[in-house]
Amino acid sequence: MSHNEDLPARVAALYPDSEVSIKPEAAVAYFDHVRISDPTRQDLRKADEAYYGEYKSDTDFASEFADGIGLFGNLPKWGRDSRDTHPCELYFNWDCYARDLMYDYFEADGFYFSNY
């Protein structure tokens, strides 16, 4: 959690904001990670733009990310397992894909954000 004990209160003071959908807990994690101790509404909107969601692991994030971009979307579904996937997905190295994604994304307290 935050090293700055005032950070959750400072973030709470920025809500409600109809232009963001990020949860306050995720915003606190973001600001703590990027070392913003006195966030503004503009900072909150930047955090909201960077926010990708909450995941249990980098691999879970990578799997959801791959689905979102249609990584295996053009492969035919073969239906040979309970996930109705193409066999290539079964051999895909999710750990390596997750590691590579983390060059462009970061995790803070289980919340995932873009580095851009």
C-alpha cells in the first residue's frame, strides 16, 4: 500500500469525477507507484487513461490483453478442449508474453496500467 499515508485522503478529495471510471484504490496505487503525492484532477484523468484493470497476476493480465486485441482471433476454433480454442493457444508461452508486456505496462497493488 501507499508509503504516503495522506495519499488515500487526497485521492478521495478528487471524487466524484464524472470523467473517470477508475476506482479510488486503483488511483492510489497508481499515484504511489509514479510517486505523485499531491494529485490533481488532471493527474486523476491521466491515471484513468492508463488504467487497464485488476488482475491476479501478470499472466492473467496478458491472457485478457491477448483476448482484447484478438491475438488468436483469426485462428479457427477446433473445439477439442473445454475452452474451444485452437491448439496453438495451448502451446503459447504466456509467461514470456506477460514478461514482454510488462515493458509497456506496470502493476501496482494488483492494478495494471500503461506506461504511456
